[in-house]
Amino acid sequence: MIGQERVRDILGSYITNNSLPHFLILVGAKGQGKQTLANALASKMRALVYIPEDMKVDAVRAIVADSVTLHTPKFYLLADAGTMTVQAQNALLKLAEEPPKNAYIILTVEQADELLSTIQSRALIIRLEGYSEADMLEFTDDPILLSVCDNPGQVLEYEQIDYKSLYNHCVKVANNLHKISVANAFNILKSVVPDQYELFIKFLIKVLRDNLVAEEGVTPNFKMINNLLIRVYEAKSFMSNKSVNKTNLLEMMLVEMRDIAWQLA
């Protein structure tokens, strides 16, 4: 893996000393490399990797039953383990408390507190680190992607879509808010796929920040851009809330940005 030197050193030491814990929780943002790290560990241990089709309680019980039959190392990789029910996590405790010799359980989550405290207390928790600018240059040299990506997984995800068109759309939106009507403000999202809302927000922030730097001082435009940027950051803070209707959230954000631009243009 590129990057994650501290994490690699810690886990490498466990493997060298033949003392890798049987129960691991890998914590990191989406795209941070949790599954890549788990597969690398399994390779070092010459272990099979098993990924269940789901993580319901019956699937976990099947893992528990399978683990006692092993004659060679096997990694059970439970990705996005925070989606497990309480019942499934409790079923997993049997393995956590008395792991068979050849069974290794790896859970991946974005936040450790997505899991029960009883699960956390029985595992070695490894938090993946951020990537440096030098690390990110190993994955892309595109300045647009480098400005919005925090990890290699994001680079790979965004390269699968027409991100340049989305970026140009955001440039056009940010630079013409004072020219549009309220009705047109609601239409801006029609050309954005809901799965790309997060990137849409990131690109708006990038464009506005670039514009803010270009103003270089306290001018009417500087004040307007700063207020627009504040409004986008407010919307961004709600994007991770699963109960929020993201389309409505962004539509209202755009209408309010249009109003700010009209008042201060």
C-alpha cells in the first residue's frame, strides 16, 4: 500500500512476531484503503479471505460454526460492519471472546462507535491515517481531483464518472448565480446525478474558494463569495445525515445562494 506507514509498521511487527490479534477493527473513511489493507494482511499470512454475502445474524452464526473447522488461516472480512444489527454483533462476540487458532476476524467501519462497546473492547482498533500530497500524486496528477480527493478510493471513484463536466457545471453555476431566476435555481440539480451530490458540493467549494483567493481583499465581491461559501459549508454539514432529503437540501441551498448573489451583486 502507498501511505499508511505507521499502520503497516504496527501490523508488520505483529506478523513478524507471529502475534497478529485474531480480532481487528479497521477504522477509516470511505476509500481510505481498509479492504486493501485487510487483503494485504491476509496475503502476508497466506490466508484465505471470506467475505459473507450479508452480515445478518445467520451469516455471522455460519462464520462462527465454520471457524472451528479450520486447519489453515482464514480471514473473515466484514466490510461496513456498522450496518450489522445488535443481534449479529452479539453473535460475533463468541468469536471475539474465544477465537479459534486459525480464524481472524476483520471489521471495517468509518467510525469505531458504529459498533457495540463490547465488540470494540475485544478488538485491536487500527485507525488508518490521512494521505499526504506526495501520496496522492501516486494516484493522480489531475489538479481538479487533487483538490477534492482525500484518499485513493475517491480518486478511483471519481475517475469512473465525467467529473470534468460536473466541475465545469459548478464553475458556471458559481459565476452566474446573480443572473438566474428562482425557478432556474431549482433546475440546476437536474443535470446532477444524486450519487454525485457529494462531489457537486466539493466542486462548488473549490470554485468559490478559488474565486475568494482571486478577490484578495475586502470588496463587495469578496463579501458575496464568502457568504456563498458559508452557505455551501452549512449544506455540506447536513449531507451525511441519512434522514435528510439531499435533493431538497441542495435546492434550497442554491435558491439561498441565488438570493445572496442578487443582494450583493
